[in-house]
Amino acid sequence: MPHAARTTPPPGPSTHPAPPPATTFGPAARGPRRVVTALAGAGAVVLLGLVAACAPLPYEPPAEPAPDATPAAAPAEATPAEAPTGAPACTTLDESRAAGGGTDVDPATFPTGPTSATFADDAIHPVADAPTPQLPVTVESADGRQVEVTDASRIIPVDLYGTLGEIVYSLGLGDNVVGRDLPTGFPEAADVPVVTGAGHALDVEAILGLNPSVILTDATILTDDARAQLESSGIAVVYFDDARTLDGVDDRIRAVATALGVPEQGEALVERTDRQICAALSAVPRDTGDPLVAFLYLRGSNIKMLFGPGSGADDLIREIGGEDAGTAIGLTQQYAPVTSEALITAAPDVYLVMTDGLESMGGLDAMLAVPGLAQTPAGESRRVVDMDGARLLTFGPRTGHTIASLVEAFYGVPAPELPAS
């Protein structure tokens, strides 16, 4: 299905008083909630200090903290991973949902205060060691074109979230990558040239200068001009579906593997990814209390956006047993400026943010000083969960690890052991 080019979307203490007593999530704890539509028109929006001249992005390199920034708290030591007792085994996401598994955790025990969702391992673990692509292949690009790929020796995978790069490396073709986007920042790719510039725009000149044999990309990072230049270069350019959902992870892996001539490795990677996602979902408490989670995009003192339906954050929140605040207040876009009034009325139980975005504001105290943020259940209990922006919305082969880390941070349950293969 063709993708229309669009504007690039938006994609971390001092001593505090003792946190308030643990709070039970769910409607009973919040009381009745009014659904409000606060984003329907410019006249209805009171920006939280938004500078409209700069479009937000889901990931940027860590910004220098403000001069009076409070140092971020050191992440809590990870609890030794354990598989939840009695968690049902599954091999696919559908099986996991049908099994209705999870751990028996009392929502009243869920932690309050800030939590960092961390990863013990940031490395890529390929399913194969330098597989030999079976080429040529002809594939259908997401824009409807038929594209012949004859050579996968010099690959440039680029998108806004680092998804395509993560897939290529996980397939075992990392040594063939000659250019990358900024979020493809795991250790194995550290020495590969970055071909995205300010605002994550593609640097077409830099891309062509690397003499790629195939370019993998999607609509999250393309402008009409970049698209035209790439397609006129004579290089094979394959576009992929950019939808950010758990259900789309397998299809994207298979599509990339097929385009690069390694379909068997693609199936192996799908199987491993599904098993890891299933294991991670098995740790979600059966009774979460349906916490209302507001995913906020923060960037310095200027950009504060609320993510909503279709952003990917909504799917992650739903899968770990929460309710997306952007959807709850009637947001119909992936992200938009939010009013203080709308956020207070929505009354989220938890804020979810990117670690570097929190740091760019100057830390937790600076974030909660923004009008409206402290006047919610999340603000009152200082329930802010932060995660590395390069991992949160990737929806790639390491999605199981992302879910496991979020479940541990949200609910205080031990992260499950994820199968390595």
C-alpha cells in the first residue's frame, strides 16, 4: 500500500520528601473520569511551552542538561530475572493473548516514585553468522513498486526509530551495513557512518557517497525530495510499512529478510522474537488495575507533546495492561500538543517518557514544575517511568526485552527470563 510522504514525526535527584503511600491503579482509585477533546483546534490548545518552529522527534542524542539540572538518579539494580511461576508457554502473540497468562500481583503493591526501565544487555544477537543472501529477488515495496535487489553487500537501513537497522543486524548481515540512522546506536553499529542529519532528515548526498547496493527505508523519514533523489539514483530502494504495533513486528522482519535474500534467517528471527515477546507478556499482572499512562515527548523546555493512537506507545501501553491517555482524551493523531487542563482532567496514573528527553528538561523536578504535570495522580505520586528513546518505540527483534523492562518498571515484578534462541 503506497505511503504518502509526510512531515517527520516526533519520535532522563535531589533528595525528595518520602513518596506518598502506594496507590491502587484503576478507576476505583481515580474516581470518575471525563473524556475530553482538548486538541480539536488551535483555539482550544494551550501549549505547554511549545515552540512550534521545531517538530519533535522520537529520538535525539542526549542533550546537555540545563545548568541547574538535577542529576538523574542511578537506575535501581535489576532484579535477577525469573520466569513467572505457572506462566503458560507460547510461541506466538496470538497464543499468548489466548492463554490469558500473567502473574498474580496485587495492584496495591505497585511502586510509586520514578523508575528507569533499563536493559542488562544492549548488544545485538544475530540468528546467523554472516549468511549468504540468495539473490536476485524481486519484492513489492510498500509504495507498490516492484524492486529487484541484486546485491546486499552494501546495505543502508534508515528510519526514524532504528527498526530496520536492528533487523538487518539481527539477521546476521551487520557487516554489510555501510550507513545508518542515529537510533541504530547499539555497540555493533557504533563505527558505521550516520546518514541522517538535523531533525533526522536523510542526507541523500552522504547516502549516495557511500555507494550502497540497496537502501531500506520507510515513510517515517522520507520527504518528497529525498524520495525522488533516491529513486532516480539507480540504486535499489525498498520501502517498508511503518506501522508501529506488536502485530506488525513479524511481517516487517520477514519483509526485510526477503528483500535481502535471507528468508530462512528471517523465519528463525521471527520465531525467536515471538518467543521473547510471549515470555515478556507472561510477566504482566493478571489484574493491572488498568493504569492510565500518558506518553510524553519532552525536549528541553520547549517541546512537550502527548502521543496517542497509532504512535506505537498506545500499543505498548495496552499490551502491558494499561490505558493510553492520549486515546482516552480523544486524541485522533499520533501526537499533538496538550493542554494543562486536558492532562489534569485525564488524570493519568503514570507518565512514560524517554530518558534523554527527561534529562534535557533538567530532571524530574523540572518536568513536574511544568503547569499541570504535578496536578495529576502521576505527578502527585511522582510516578514517572523513563526508558532509552532508541529502544522504546523500535518494534524490532528486541521488542520482548522492551516489554519485559517496562513490565518490571511499571509493576515491580521480576523481569522474566527471555529465551536466547
